[in-house]
Amino acid sequence: MTTTQATSTGAVAARIDSGTKTYGQGDTEVRALDGVTAEFESGRFTAIMGPSGSGKSTLLHCVAGLDVLSDGRVFIGDTELGALNDKDLTLLRREKVGFVFQAFNLIPTLTARENVLLPLLIAGDDHDEAWFDQVVGILGLEDRLTHRPSELSGGQQQRVAAARALVSRPAIVFADEPSGNLDSKSAAELLDFMRRAVKEFGQTIVMVTHDPVAASYSDRIVFLEDGKIVDELHDPTPDSVLDRMRQFGA
Amino acid sequence: MIRTALKTVFAHKLRLALTAMSVMMGVAFIAGTFIFTDTIDETFNDLFDDLFAGQDVIVQGETEIDVGFSGPPPMDAGVLDLVLAVPGVDAAEGSVGGLAIIYDKEGEAIVPTGPPTIGGSMTDDLRLAGNVELRDGRVPETATEVSIDAKTATDNNIVVGDVVKIQSPMEVAEYEVVSTIGFGESDNLAGATFAGFELATAQRLFDLEGQYSSIVVIAQEGTSPDLLRNSIASVLPEGVEAVTAADEADAQSEVLSESLGFLQTALLVFALVAVFVASFIIQNTFRIIVRQRQKELALMRAVGATGNQVVWMVVIEAIIVGAVASIIGIAFGFVIAQGLTSVLSAVGFDLPSTTAPLATRTIVVGFAVGMGVTVAAAVLPAIRAARIPPVAALQDVDVRLRMSDRRRTIIGSIVLVVGIALIVNGLFGDILDLGPLNELTAIGAGALMVFLAVSMLSSLIVKPFAQFLGWPLPSIDNLTGTLAIENSVRKPRRTATTASALMIGLALVAFFFILGDSIKASAGAAIEEGLRADYVINVDGFSGGFSPVLGNTLDEAPEIEATTSLRFGFWDRDGSDEFLMGIDSETVDQTIFLGVTAGSTEILGQGGVMVHEDIVDGEGWVVGETIPMGFATTGRQQVELVGTFTEAGVVQANFLIGMGFYEENFKGVGTDVDFVLAVKAAEGVPGETSRAVVEAAAADYANVTVRDQAEYRKSQEDQVNQLLVIFNALLILAVIIAVFGIANTLALSIFERTREIGLLRAVGMSRRQIKRMIRWEAIIVAIIGAVLGIVVGLFFGIVVTAALGAQGIDVLSIPAVQILGLVVFGAIAGLAAAMFPARRAAKLNILEAISYE
Ligand SMILES: Nc1ncnc2c1ncn2[C@@H]1O[C@H](COP(=O)(O)OP(=O)(O)O)[C@@H](O)[C@H]1O
Ligand SMILES: [Mg+2]
């Protein structure tokens, strides 16, 4: 069932190898991930789909270095995460990984600009002003930069989060239901931007979603069920996604 | 409802613990004060009961005037014959007592720093000696024999047969130790040293020849002490009274308890400061708790709970916290009592260490304060909680339950003005006359109001204040610094309250610094301007004096031009104790500049009293009129006001009398030894020579220190410093409570910001950076508290110093370094407070944190 063959010639930005994650013990044991093997190629937009509780978030967290596998291995680039201590993992997240969460993505006391630059501020690094302007420009946030998150709409907040995920040019961006809380127009704007980031800047993005429309922005969809990868779909459209989902009865 | 409240309490054990901690410490201080003073009280009670054991009636001089440091006046020895002639008397002996300092084998004076150095006559009939028992040897029989207490003997390797030097008011001489004595089970009298002489010798040594301090009587079998007292009283001459031994024991321990009452009040004031600080912390905690439970409480309202029920839920939680804190606090009081004993013994007050009794009063007051403060602090947040609309449960809104800034400004300003008015009126007292005690209370209340007002008003300026204080932070520590500043001003009110808790302790420390420094500067200036003598001889420590013979010896020396003795005493001025100094009026002009503005020191030598000009002006007295003075030995007298003076800095008294008049009125009360001796060297004698002469003469008086002007000044400063150490030690608890408050508030705030911290960690912030962010925040809050404290402390220090101008504190001195040091101290306190919350925040599990609701 597992699908390992690469459909692109590009390098692998991250991969998980026979990843298993269990919670609890004995009777109450839950296998959130059950021997998952997958690769996320550079410069591609991958979506992870599956019914609620199928392990999507767990997979994302483990690959992103926010959580540790019970068994198996995870690589970001050539680095195996299992070998890293908390300090190295923190550095890795800071330098190689970008995040967009479903909600509460921003630090309320910082301005939009500071939120965008957060990873660089944390690292104490200078930023590339041209790149910053470009990202902010595409996201239409120029005149929102001095605002605090509470003064931004939900869509704007998520776009700030997306800008933050991109501004440090991470090797890979993880997004967990980034459009889950947005109205359809804001969701479309955000997803469109994410696709452009992949197409125009070669960004690698892995996104968890249960929305077929959102998933259709991706290049490739990985389907999870009960902690296992059950299928894969390339160059999806909303219809083909819906088709596939019906097939699995999800 | 109680079950719900109980559940919330147990669901948040840590929060409960931290909240209870601040109340607990305040209660512990109060309980500790009571236990501490009760212990001393009981110790002395037992002591006096034992001292009079077996005795039935005491005959002693009668006094209508009851002032500090005074015993009954001595009586004529002939009274004993009258007493012995009374039917029913089995045995009776007269006795005398006074100062006696035993020297060890190296010639050093054995002087305990708190308890006195007592000398007395030994009775021939040991039945009359109370619980005194000979440990070995026999009673002294000749003028060169002595008994000493067993503790002094063992501590100093003195055994029966050894020869020791003893200083008494009349001489320093050698005596053979013929016995060591104990007092019941105890080897000494609550720390005092004791030297017992044969009666005639004692009378000579204490300058009481032909006199008795008291007569001890034992009744014949079958005669009741009360009846015997009556029969004895009927034969006594005027000025002599008979009391039963039991009454006398009670009376003496009563006197001691009263002097302890002052100590108790002083300690309770510090305890109340701690409780006051704790009340800030608790109020803050409950406010945060209610805020965090807004949704939950709204949900309860939505499902039908009434507003009153919500109030009760929060209040019951407060009652539980208060009760737990009170119980632990009272228990912890024993530790505090021990600590107080240590603080006092660290500065030289040795107190007997016995087990401390737990009085019902301690429990009642401890509970009342612990529960009262906690519940009072919870009521306002609870009432606000009840106002949360049920719909808040359904919406994700933050209901504003705060007082508006406008109201806050108005109320805060009113409280501030009233507080300042109370303080100023209390200090300068010319607007409203409240009486001396009420004035102190009013000043205290005014101070509390100022603290409250500053706390209320400071929330309005916390934001710019934090940004101002934190301006260098972003350049030191860019992101974490910025976040820390922002976090500290997120809830201005919370930050203001937390900072205010620290402010209170530090304001009082700053106040004492300023007052202390001003006293030192004033005393220093007074010594510089007023001391004409080259040397000052006095006793270190808190009690006693030294034999006047030293002064007489020095007067003989050709290298010495003049010596002036100063002896202190208390007298009754319109019902309250007033201090005076007896001075050698013939020499005082050579040794001390008094700034006499009317009359002269020669006139003072013939009798009368000289009074500080400010008091004379204040009372509207005129030189030549008589003023009423009450003395313990001689009763009420009309004393002529013979002069005024302006420089009280060296003599340290506003009322001066000549030495002749002093001896008339203070003979045999225990203070009639030299307290200070000012020595002026003769013209042309080199400093080294005169010093050597003085040192040589003083060598025999091992309890005194010879100091030149600079050294004397330094020793006066050291005394002030010692007091500062005590006060600051007593304030430490208030500061510790405030540090707990910062930690508690920080922990609760971090709890609120769990998701944010998770997010920061997810996007790459390291644990160290998280810790740093929280530490900076704590430091900012603490420094705000320190700066507020310094401002309030400056105000207190300046007005109080100004008000004490008449008491000779006429120089305002602000120790800038020490005061700025408080800012550094504040920063360190902040760091300490951040330790636990920072570690907790850094350890947050990222995934749990970001999915935290
Ligand atoms: N911290 C946890 N403890 C116990 N079980 C968990 C935990 N996190 C997730 N799970 C379980 O693991 C499974 C996968 O969860 P998740 O990855 O969140 O699914 P999805 O994101 O696809 O909805 C679920 O059954 C969930 O209950
Ligand atoms: Mg999920």
C-alpha cells in the first residue's frame, strides 16, 4: 500500500521511514501512525488528507520535529531528527522549517512586521529586505505591517503567518489546516499564495487539510487512514479529490 | 456549591499553594511575634515566681511615681528592727542590690549584651534567698569574699577558691570566690550575671551604707502572708510599704511584660506590613483566577447559577485557601519566633530559649487575619465575576470587568491626598489634634493609604514606565527583551499590583535608609560641633554603666583638664516617661557645647532643670517658673526652670539637671552610675600621652571603651547601622512575600500565555530564550516596584526627617548609593522570582502548548 516511488526528479526535502507513533499503553494504546513511509520532494506542494483522527497532524508534527516517533526515522534534508537533542531540534525548526497552524499563529504583543520576521528575530539574524518586501507584497500586507494581530482579520492573520513561514526561506513549510478557520474567499487567497510560493520561489510545502478544495491547490495528495498511507493522488482537482474520497467512503 | 469550590481548589493545587504561601507568611509573622513575646513573658513570669519562692512579705520603699529603669527608693536600715518586732515574723533580713561586673581571668568584663550585670547582698538565712541555692562552698562572710552564679563560673572556668576582679559603683577590687550559686534548676537568672556579697560589703559597694533596698520576711508557721503584711504595714514609717511576695512577683513580671508590650507592638507593625503586602498578592491572584475562569463561571450562569452563587463559589475557595494558609502559618510561627530570637541574638540581645507556648489568642488572631485578608481580597473579584454575562460563555470574548481609568484616577488621587494629609498632620500635628497614640495610628493609616493610592495610580503609568525602564533592553536582547516589555504592560493593573507589593517593602527600607542616614549625619554634626572633650568613655551594649570612680581617678591626673559625667534617668512628665541627663555642671562647659541661651551651667549646679529651647517655646514656659517633675524615689516636685539650651546632640536629652540634684533623686534606683564620661585633656599635653593616661585609668573598667571624637562618632553611627540591620531584617519577610507574588503572578500569566509560548518554541525559540524573556519581564516588574518604592520611601524619609528636626535630627541625608542599590536589589529579586516560572515555561511541551485551549 505504501507509495515510495518518486514522481519528480527533485531532491527530497523531508522523509519519514516506517514511522510509528503510539499513544498510551495496553488496552488504551492508540496507533496514531502505523509504519508510515513517505517522501516530500523539494519544490513541491504536498497535501495530507484523511478522516478526522487518521493521524494527519501527528504525521506533520513528527516530520516537523515537534514530536518524536515511537519507532522509525524522520529526515529533514540529510538530518535525522531522532539523533537531535532539544537544542538542535530548536535550531532546526528555526532555520529549516516554517509553520502555519490552524489558529493562534501570531504573538499578540508583536506587530505584523515583527511576527513575519519572528524566526529571524529569534535567531538574531538580519533579514533580506527585498525578499521581505516581495513576500509581504504578494500577500498584500504592506499597509498592515504596523498593526497588532488583534487589529487584523482572520485572513490577514493567516497571511502574516504564511509570510513568517516563508521569510526565512526554510527548507520546508508545514501547514496544519491553515485555511480551516477562514471564509472561502480568504482561504482561496491564502492557498493561492501558497501555491505561488511553490511555483515561483520553489518553496516546499506540506499541508494537512480535510477540505478537498484546499487539497486541490497541491501537486500531490497523500491519503491517510488509521495511521497508514492508503493512497496518493497527483495533480489533483477538486473533483478528482472528491472522487477519491468517495471511493474511500470518507 | 461547596463541592464545586473544593474541586477547583484541588484541581489547582499549585495555584493554591502559591496563593496560600503569601498569606501563610504574613500569618506566620503575626503568630511568631505572639509566640516570641509569650515565650519571653512566660520565662520571666517563672523567673519571678522562683525568685520569690518561700518568701512571704517584702518591705520596700514606696513610690507613687512609676517610670522606666527605676526600682523603689532605698529605706533606712532601722526599719528592720521594726519588722522583726512584729508578731508572726519568723525571719527577716535586709538586702541591697546594684551594678556589679565580674571580670574573667584575662581581665575582660563578663557582660551579656541583653540581660543585666547584677550585684546584691546574700542573706545569712538561706530560707530568705528565694530559690537561690549554693552549688558548692559557703556564703560570703568577709569584705573580700563573693558568690557568683554557676553559669558565669563554668563559662569562664572560675572555681571556688579563685580570685576574681569585680567592678561595683564604688570600686574595682579583687574577691575570693567562696561559692557558686544556682537559681532552682537554672544556673543563672535569665542570662544575667550575679555577684553576691556579704551585706555590709554590699551596702558599701552600692553606696547604700545604713540602708536597705528591701527587707525579705518569712512568716511563722500558721501566719498568713496577707495578715502578716497588714501587721507589718501598720508599724512601717512613711515612705516604706509592705507587699506580699506573691504580689511583688506579679508586679515585677508585669513591669517586664509592659516593656515587652512595646517590642510586641513594634514586631506586630512589621507583621502587619507583611500581611498588607500579602493582601496585594492574594487580590491579584483571585483577580487572575476569576479572569481565567471567566468562561467556566459564565457557563455556570448560563445553566442557571445565580450571581450570588458565583460570588459564594469564589468566596468559599478563598475561605479554604485562607484556612489552610492560617493553619500552616500558625505552625510556621514557631519558626519565625525562633528566627526573631536569632535576629536579636545576632545583634547582641541574648534571650533565654525555652519552648514557646501556643496561646488561644495566637490561634484566634492568626485565623482572623489569615481568613479575613484572604476573603476580603477575594470579595471584589468575586462580585465582578458575578457580573460576567452568561453569554460570555458562548462567545470568545474577554469581558472587561475593571474599574474605568477615570474612576481609578479620581479614587486613587483622593486616597493619595487623604493619606498624605494624615501623615503630614500626624507628623506636624498642627491641623487636627489626635493625641500622641492616635497620631501614630493616623500616620500608619496614612502610609497604608499612600501605598494603596500609588498602587492604584501606577497602573495608569505602568506602560510608559515599563517602556522607559526597558528602553535599553531591545538593544541588549532584541526579541526576548521586546517581548518582555510588551508582556509586562499587557495587563497594566496586574503588573502595577505585583510591583506595588514589592514597592511597600522597599519603600520602608528606603525610608529607614534615609532616616538612619539623617540620624547619623545629624549625630555626626552634633558631635563635631558640640563635643569639646577629647575622649568619650562609655559602655557598649544596651544596658548598664560604669563606676563613677573612673571619673574621680581621671580628675586627679595632671594630664586631664576636666571630666564630665553623664547619667541618665526617667521621670514622670504629666503621666508619661520623659528622659533626662544628669551632668557635672562645673565641667560641662569645658567638655560639651550646650548652646545655652538663658541661664547658665553654674546656676544649674545649684539645682533646677535646664530645658531645650524648642520645648520651652512649645510649652510657653518662661525661665524662672517651676515645672512639675515626678521622680521614683522622691515623688512629685516643683523644679525651677533655670535655663535653656539649643544643642542636645551630645547630651542626647532635652532635660538636664546638675549632678547634685540627680543624686538626690536617683539614689539607689540602679541608673546612678556613669553612663558617659567626657574627658578633656589639659592644654599642651600631646594626644598620645593623654590617651595613654585615659586608657590606663580605664584599663580596670573592662566594660568601657575609650574613644576619641572620630571614634565616638563612628560608634554612634554603628549603633544606627545596627538598628537598620534589625529593621531591614524584619522587612525581609515583606520583601520575600512580594517576590513570591511576582513569581505567582508570573506563573499565572504564563499559564494564560501557554499557546503563545508553544508557538514561540515551534518557530524556533530556544528554552534559554524563553527563560530569558520571562526573567526580563520579572526584572522589569521588580524594578518598577523598586522605583515606586524609592519614590514613596523618599517622600516618607523627607517628611519624617523634617518632623524630627526638634528631636535633633536636623540634617537630611539621602544615601544615594544605598538607595540606588535597591534598584539592583529589585532586579535580583525579580530574577529570583522568575526562576521557577521561567523553568516551567521553558519545559512546556510544545505540542500540548499550541493545542492548549
Ligand atoms: N497527545 C495524544 N495523546 C493520546 N492520543 C492522541 C494524542 N494526540 C493524538 N492522539 C490520537 O492519535 C490519533 C491521531 O490524531 P491526529 O494526528 O490529531 O489526527 P488528525 O489530525 O488526523 O485528526 C487520534 O486517535 C488521536 O486521538
Ligand atoms: Mg489534526
